[in-house]
Amino acid sequence: MNIALKHRIQLTMQKSVALVCFPLLFSMVIIWFKFFKKYQIKDMKAVRQQFKQIKQNNPDGLLVCPNHLTFIDSMILIWAFGSPWSYLRSFRTMCWNLPKASHVKESKLYRAICYLGKCILIEPDTKASKLTMDKASYLLNKGQYVMVFPEGTRSNTGRINTENFIYGVGKLHIDSGLKQLLCVYLRGDAQQTASKMPKQAEQFTVTLKLITAETEQHGRRAMRDVATQMIDSLVAMEAQYQAVQ
């Protein structure tokens, strides 16, 4: 997928500014998580080791597809996946994110944090939304890591939404030309339904699973097929999580 030169320049500028500001921003986030919110990632060392192995085995770009329960799921996962030093060594593996513009534009602070955190906003306008997905596809083709929530929005039931998920993420994977994608299941012990923020002192389980998503369908059916494979994998990971609780 190619995009106009001005958009390529904008993404390059955003990535460069984000890299310069990354040490300070990441440090502030970790201080907030660990010392103010007192969050913990269970078996973080093992999660980071697994993600490191995935990076080594996938030298190209990677589409990361988690479940979605809070506004800060992507931030928690970036923290879980690697240390600041690992991201500085390979900044492309710090995921780009695609939050809804309506959740960000209400605050100048949110907009600044999202820009520095490698976010591309999804606008409600169809044309603008398509441009965002084209940018994400371009980034994947350039070896970047991109995180997209297949459910499209937070699950109010607290379980994977198997009915109203988005097909566009299937198209994104197809357009990337990548064979594998990474499904991620994130769950806090006290998380029952969707919320804006996890509870104080929450402990999170993070499970990673590489899947090969292929289809013999075409057009919209192919998009739906690949997106369904993502959702089915997340459902299986959720069932595994629930079985040990």
C-alpha cells in the first residue's frame, strides 16, 4: 500500500519526534503505572522474552491484535512487551496505535500524548478513516509494528465480542502481505466489564499467540474471514484464561 508523499513525510516526522521524546514519555508512564497506580504484569519477564523471540522470528512488520477492555490497553501492552532499552534499540517494534479521534480530541494533553506515542487517529468520516488504514498498511509494509483492536471498541460484556467486530482489520492484514499476526489477550484480575481505567493495584495477565491468517476468499468475504480468525483466536485465549481462574 502506498500513500501520498505528504503523508509519508508526516509519519516520518511523527516517528522522529516520538523517538526523541520516548525516554521521557516512557519513564513518566512507567512511574505512573508502578508507583501511583501500582499496576503489575504477571510473569513480565516471560512475556518480554516471548515478545523478543517473536521479534527475532519476524524481521518484517507485525500486526498486533489484542482484546479491548480499557482506554489504556495499548499503553499497558507496550509496557509489557519490552523495556525502554529494547525499544530504543528497535523503535519500529514499539507499536503504532489507531485510537478513535473522539476519545482523543477532547483534550490537548491527550492529543500530545497520542502524537508522541505513535498514534494515528481514526476519524468518523469514511474517507479519513480509510486514509488512516492506508497509513497503517504503509507502516506495516515498511517493517513497523501496528496495534489494532479487532473488536473495534471496548467490550461492555467483558468477553470477546464475536458479533460486531470490524472487518477492516482483516483487510489491513491482507494488504500487508504478512503471513502471521500476533493475537494478544490482556486481562486484569478485577476487570469484569469495560471501563475507562483499570482498578488501582490491578494485576494483569498477558498472553501472546502468533497465528497464520490466510484465506481463499476475495473482497469483503476475505476481510471477514481473516478478521474472524483473529476473533476466534482471542476467544480461545479468553477461554484458556477463564479456565485457570
